[in-house]
Amino acid sequence: MSLTPIGEPRHKITSATLHEKKRQHEPITCLTAYDYAMARLVDEAGIDMILVGDSLAMTMLGYENTLSVTVDEMLHHTRAARRGVKNALLVADMPYGSYHVDAGEAVRNAARFVKEGGAEVVKVEGGEKRAEMIRRIIDAEIPVAGHIGLTPQSIHMMGGYKVQGKTLSAIEQLMRDAQALHRAGVACIFLEGIPREVAAMITAEVETPTIGIGAGPDCDGQVLVIHDILNMTFGPAAKFVRRYGDAAAMITNAVLEFKADIGSRQFPADAESYHLPKETQAALATVLQRKRALRR
Ligand code: KIV
């Protein structure tokens, strides 16, 4: 057990905690984090789940979308986040292509996230059509999180980042997807970019906890990308993003002040410098004096 900054005792969060929170109508909190420092801060703030999302392709690596990030790149960040996390449930995204060919390869890649990355849950995108592969991963003792609605790895099939589930047939498909994921035994279902009414219906009808992003307030939990809430994304925010801080402004101001202090020779100050011990200073002064005398 450890303490949050406000002093509440904290316990290790597991998949069972998520289900218990759903039963007790207690909101589940989730944020992305992709490295040691950020994961540690998020964990110590008492967030329930930390997602090493493939959104790191854009936020950390500067790719245009999530499609090009590799298993090795995801593992590198998962390992770093792992070192910062004590209590939160650590979820890692399986990137595009790592579970799309066959179930055997999907299980092998999922196992790498557990063995090499220290992930406790792997997240895969897709519903009904991924259910059998998800079952195979769970059979290998690896908990899985589902992700349906606006699934960014399907951007080319969806024709862009578009809100999903807007017609009756799309709503029915989403419900079938959520039920298939529930039957497969996922730990939770991420609902992204769907109308509030549809997310509310899935959350009410499916026993598995739902975690929403752009899916309205009625999900069992909420997730956002940490770079979005800190204004670190260099572009306009999506409708569902709420900014809780301005890290971009804070970093820029700190860097500008540092640069100005060097320019005006105010950094480093004497107090920020190392000094010789008094005796060595005296000995050095004598040596320098003798050298000067010899040169005369
Ligand atoms: O990669 C990610 O950050 C995600 C969340 C947006 C759910 O999948």
C-alpha cells in the first residue's frame, strides 16, 4: 500500500478492481503515459489505469498517425513506463500489424508485452471480428482490453477520424462488438468517438467496464491522452479534450529564461558552481605566483 499526494491509502489496481468499480458506480480514471517520469507522476496522483497508447506514435515520435509505430518501439516505451508505475494497472497498446495476421503471432506479440514490457493488460482494436484472436490471447493468461468505435488503426478503412455509431445499423454493430468482447472475457472496453447515447447504452447493457474517450460522461471510466490535457500536441484540440494545464507554455518560458540568463551571464551563479577546498585554492595561488615570477 502507498499514499496518494492527498494521503489516501492506495492499493494495486487489477482487472478485478475495474469490475468492482463498475458494480459500485465509482468512476475509473485512465491517462496515457509513455515514459518513466510521466508514468510515475500519473501513478503517484492515484490514476487507476496507465495506458501506453499507440498515440505515442504522434505524441512522442512525431509520426503522422499510429500506423507506423512498431512492436519494438511500443516495448521501449512500455518498459520505461513500467519503471514508474506501482499501483496503477499498466495497459499497453498492441500496434497495427502485430495482431492482424494470425492468432499465433498475436499471442507471441502479446506475450512480449508482458515478458519484455511488464504490461499487465494488452489493448487491441476491433470488436466481433477480433473476438476469437482475443480469446486466444486470454487463453495464454494475458488480460486484454478491447477498443471499439473510432479505432485509429482503421483510419484508412474509416476514411479519416470520424465519429462512429451514428446510424441504427452502426449502433447495432457496436452493440454486437461490445457483447462479443464481453463474451471473450476482456478486462474493459475502450469506447472512442461515439455518440453519448450509444456509449450510455453499451455501458448499461454490457457487464464489462467501459472507458470512454469522446464517448460522453456515462461510461464507467474516462481516458484522455496526457499530451492533450497538458497542451503538448501543437494543434487544435478535439471537441472531447479538456485542457488542465499548459506544459507547452511552461516549457517554452523556462527555455527562453535559461537562454536569456546564459546570454546575460547570469547563469550559472557562483552558488551554482563547484569550488576548490580552501587549502587547494591557497596552494594553487602559490603555484601560479611562482610561474608568473619565473616568466619575469
Ligand atoms: O493510443 C491511445 O492513446 C488510445 C487512447 C486514445 C484510448 O488508444
